[in-house]
Amino acid sequence: MIELLEQYGRLLLVGHYPNGPLGGLAMTILTSLLCLAICFPIATLLALARTHGNKTLARFYTGYIYFVRSMPLLMLIFWIYYFLPYVLPFSLSPFVTIVLAITIFSSAYLAEVIRAAIEALPKGQYDAASALGFRYWQTTFLIVLPQALTNCIPGLVSQFILIIKETSLGYIITFNELTYVAHELNKILLVKPVEIFTILAISYFVLCSGLSQLGGQLERRIARGRLSNDSDQ
Amino acid sequence: MTLDYSAILEDRYFDYLVSGAITTFSLALAAWVAAIILGLLIAAVRNIDFLPTRWFCIVFVDYHRSVPLLVQLFVWYFALPELLPQAFTQSINRGNPEVFFAWVSLTLYSASYMSEDIRSGLRAIPPGQFEAARTIGMNYAKMMRWVIFPQAWRLSLPPLVNQALILFKGTSLASAIGVAELSYQARSIETQTFRAFEAFSLVTLIYMVGTIMIMFFGDRLVARYALKRG
């Protein structure tokens, strides 16, 4: 296994970079970060649509959540990658497909996390804001979101873990991320499946398990902060 | 491009869809039943005060929650047959190894999440319940049977329903190791007829029927058995 890592470790880490396209673990992490960065504002807007009080917006939100929950991510990838080229004048690259599909999916899950955080805020916060004469947008951006989104940070970390795991589906449409690179390597070498897939599983394990430890620590820290705030009052 | 469902509903492609749907639903059901049993077992063993078994459960659950399901499928399908005894591998290969390994990985994956759902249900029971049961002279088994379990399973039900949904959708990944389930059939109809919209919309619809059924009956179950505290 050590020998394999010495020879192909670089390929699994960064693909053919800098002499060719980026790939492997670096691609997995960068794509996941990009997806998370796009998801976050969309999810926040969705959560606000649900908590705003407008019935049409709330219905749109519910419909969107049900749509996403009712279909496998793989089918959405099929729609984007294999169907869209029939109706569009151009076809989407595997990278764009994965980012688009994961963004559509994860926005819904993250929106639920943010919605829960907004709804968990004590009602006194809204009363105080209206006592100060704040309008909806002032209340939202100065009072609600700064608190709710801080409380969401652990949820953001677990969403990041989910996204990292979802990027592995890129393998199916030959997107150059870690799982695809490892699978290709297995096809070339043929005789080392145990070593290659052990390395692949361990890489994901270390990355995601480590992140979830971090998320747990952040959660405890935020809970402590909340407790001390409560006792101050 | 005009819509024409008749082209993909003729004999051959219709058979693809039906056999795909049967594979998806039976794989999900078989893995669900096995996962609940294994999940209960893991949750029980995890609570035993013996360090090696506890650590085994922690690593087992952590592995299945941290590694993508697709990679778990690959590990079972490509790597583990090399390590298992030859006779065993051969007997699997005589049957349908793709379906077998997909079932194993889906079961282990779901069981890990379910064991955590069951554990958090148990942990949510106030200690007073345990003490009260002991005080009126119940032994451990009776306490679990009559006091703890009736409450715990109701608390675990909502996450377990959600897990059933994730498991059902997760069967779609089995297509990556060649299990001829719904999404696999969607792709083969599409490549043979170039009717992407018709094939994908029918398959998406079948998935939606499955997921909406799970959500609907799950919600009714949760509403019916919700703990009434007060």
C-alpha cells in the first residue's frame, strides 16, 4: 500500500495538476467548498421565504423541499447531464453538472437547518426590534440573521460533510474527483483493488470524520456561549 | 422533438421499467428489514460496558457515516471479494453478486444511521423512568419491555422514517456497480431510444411514488404514535 501511495499518491491528491487538469482529493474539496458557498445564500433566502409569513412564499418553500426530498440525487444528475443537451444548444460539463445538482439539493437541506435556527430565536428578539421601530429588513439583517446564522455554524459543517460525500457521484458522469480518479487507477492497475479502495475509503473517513469532530466542538462552544448569555440576562 | 411515450412503453422497454422498479423496491425493502434488526443490535451492543465492543461499534458507525455510500459499494464489490474465502465468493458469483453486495452495503450503511437514531431515542428517556421501573420491582428485561422501549421507539420513529427515505433513494447508487434497478434502466432506455425525457420522467415519477408513499405513511405513523406528554 505504501508503494502504491508513493507512486500514485500525487495523482489521488491533485490529479495531473500542474501539467494537466486538477483532480482527485483537491478537486473534491474545492468543488465542495464552491457548492457550499453557492448554497449558503440560496438556503438563507429560502429559509426567509418560509419564515416571512407570506403564504405563497411558504407554499413555494414547502413544494421545493418536497421536490428535493422525493427524488434521488442521481436522477437529478441524469436530468441535467443527459437530458439538458437535448433541449439546450450546448452541453454542460461534468463539473457544472455536479455543482448545479448539489446546489439544488443541498440548498433545500441547508434551508431546513437555517429555518430551524430562525424559529428557535426567542420571541423577545422580535418584540425588541419592533419596539425600536425596526422594519422587516432591518429586523432580519441586524437582529435575526446574525444570531440565527451563528447558531447554524455546526449545521453548516455537517452540510459540508454531506456535500463532500455527494461529490462522489461525480464518478458516474466522469467528473475528475477523488472517487473517479481512484476508480480509473483501479482499471489501469487491475490487480490492486483492495489497496486502492482502502486508500479511497480511508481518505474520505479521515476527512469527514475529522470535520464532524470539528463540528461537534463548534456546537459545544456555541451552546456554552448561549448558556453564559442566558445567565447574563 | 415531440413527446412520445408509446415508443418506450412497448414490450421491451416496458419490461425494463417493470423489472427495474421491482429490483429497486425489493432491494430497498430487504435492506430496510435487515438494517432495522442490525441497527437494534448495534445500539444494544454499544450500551454494553465493555471497551472493545464499544469501540468496535463507534468505529463501525463512524466509518459508515463518514464514507460516501458509493465508495462503500465499491469497497464491497471490488475489494472485499479478494479478501473473502474463495468458496464463499464463488457461491455468491453463481447467484447475482451485484445485488448481493448492494444489499450488504445498503444494510450496513442504513443500520449505522438507524442505530444512532435508536440510541438517541433511548437517551431522551428521563432517568426517572428507569428509576421508577426499578422501584416497583421490575427486572432489567421487564423495565425495557414495558417502560423504556414503548417510549423510546416512538421517539426514534421520525428519524427512522427519514432514514427509510434515504435508504430508498440510496438504492439508485447500486446502478454504479451494475445492479439493474430503476436509474440503471432509465439510462439504458435513454441510450437505446434517445428519448431522455420520456425515460427519465417515468423513472422519476416511480421514485416519487415510492418516496411520497414513505413520507405519507411515515407521517401518519408518527402522528398516530406520538408521545403525548403533559
